[in-house]
Amino acid sequence: MSGATETLYSVIRRQGITRRSFHKFCSLTAASLGLGPLAASTIADALETKPRVPVIWLHGLECTCCSESFIRSAHPLIKDTLLSMISLDYDDTIMAAAGEQAEAILEEARAKYKGKYVLAVEGNPPLKQGGMFCIDGGKPFVEKLRSMAEESMAIIAWGTCASWGCVQAAKPNPTGAAPIDQVIKNKPIIKVPGCPPIAEVMSGLVTFITTFGKLPELDRQGRPKMFYSERIHDKCYRRSHFDAGQFVEEWDDECARKGYCLYKMGCKGPTTYNACSALRWNGGVSFPIQSGHGCLSCSEDGFWDKGSFYDRLTTIKQFGIEKNADQIGMAAAGVVGLTVAAHAAVTAVKRLTNKPDRTARPSKRN
């Protein structure tokens, strides 16, 4: 088992990394998390003094796409995350041990880091027929999940499978697959949805927990605000075409070749909260919309059950190319005028209502 009591700094120094390179790493990490320049020194201090966070990674019903995404992180590099920043004591997908040896390591980690480890869960548990649709280590996965969650500090629900249920929980859901928060009720759960999540979102979350020793601020659905507070639509480079009413009407038509908006082709960017258009994929190279395909909304709850990926499901209105600046300005002025008139009318009524009755005889003073 790896030494979770070591700090990241002591590990990388032992590997021959210079202090200059260490501070460069801290600066790049602060930038990737969207933190200010002063945060680099905070990260450096934390990684020099705080022990590495022990992590236990479980796999339920899933396709391993979250792990495939995670190992491709570029900022920070996954080798730095796995070998230096955290103490990954159990992950049956990438660990050398197997069978009884792997199960023994799991139990040892559970006892050694009681109340201190982060439980990372990829996939979800099936609940029907006693959980028999996913057997792990000779017993239903849901039992292993409950057992390991009991002694954990917090739980990370990797991907849409663990966060919302994904395709396993799509109708008619014959196995009774359920998201993690329907099984674990007494532990904080950080949802990192996406099919899969962006690599830098995953490594960035681990970096934040390691650096600051706390969980990030979450939205009302349990997602980290630093990565899920904006819609893909908000920073999409095709947004100007949406506002102008310029849309792709058919695949590979002239509008598609000009890079017009994919909204009419079923793009769900206007209703999807994720960092795809900001961070992008494969080290910031591209993301689905840039590659010519609309957003599937894979990070949102129930996206498999919301109809065809190519149907326009929303009724969002934009200015439209037929509108010019003068027309938009006149419309805005009209709205403002109506608002002012309404306010004036309400004010006049209040004045009349509250106006004193001058015909009433004044009361006598003693």
C-alpha cells in the first residue's frame, strides 16, 4: 500500500523534480482551476505540508469511460495526480492485485484510513433481486458500496452513471439501477456528471480536495460550481450564430460548412450545465459542437429518456437575423416605456388612495 502520510512535495522531490518545476506545476494547477495568481502559493503550501488524500475507487454498473477519461488528464498530468497528489489504494481496473489479494487490500485500506478516505464511485448499483445483477468480490456491489461508504470522509460520484443513473437506469430499467444518492444518505456526495466527465474536471476536483482539505462549493444538485455553474451555450463559439438566427438545417449543408448553430439539429447546449465549451477535450483541442455534432446533454439527469438526440426539444427564442439593431432598440425602448407608464399609474393610484380628506373637520385639542 502507498504511503498516504507522505506529502506530495516529498514524493516528487524523491522523484527528482526541482523546486522550480514544483512551483510551475502549482501555477498551472491554479490556472486550470480558474483561481487567481495568489492561489499558486496556497497550493504550494498545502502540497508541502498536508499528507496525500487516500482514495478508494469502486466500479459498479458502468463501461469504464470515466477511468478512460481520467487517465488522459493534461492539467495536471494524471501521473502527477495518481503517483504524487493522492494515495490511490484501491482501483480494481488499474491495480496489479486481483482476487483475494485485491479484496484484502480494500479491507486494509478501509481500516487504516477510517473516516479519512475519499470514496470514488464509477457506475451505479442495481437494486432489484438483491443486487444480483452486479456481483463484486463474491457479493452484490450495493453491499460493498454501503460498507465502504460507512467509513469514508466523502463520496465522489464519477460520471452520469453514478450521478443520475445514465443508460442503466433508463426506462424500463430492468435491473433497478440507481444513482449513488439513492443508496447512501448519510455522507456528502459530490456529483461529477458527464458520459464521461472531462478529464481536467476530474483531476481538478481531486486537486482542489488535496490542496484545500475540504469539498468544493456545490450547486443545489450536488455538482461542483467551479465546473457546472454555466451552460455550454454560454461560452459556445457558435453562440453568435444562434443570436443571429443562423442555423444548420441539414447535416453537411452549406450552413453546416459555415459553422452555423446546431440548435435545430437537436443540440442541447442551451439547457446543459458543463464545462465542455470552456475546457474542451483532449487537452483543450476540441469538443463535440466544435467537431460538428450537437450536445447530447449527457451530464444532465435522465438524458437517455428525453427523446431523440436529434429532436429540438426546447423553445428558446433568439433575436433572429431578420432583426436589426434599430428594431431591437425600438422594442427595448417600448418595453421600458410601458414599464415607466405602468409605474407612473401605480404611483398615481397610491397617491390618490393615501390623499388626506380635506373636508373632514379637524379634531379638537384639549
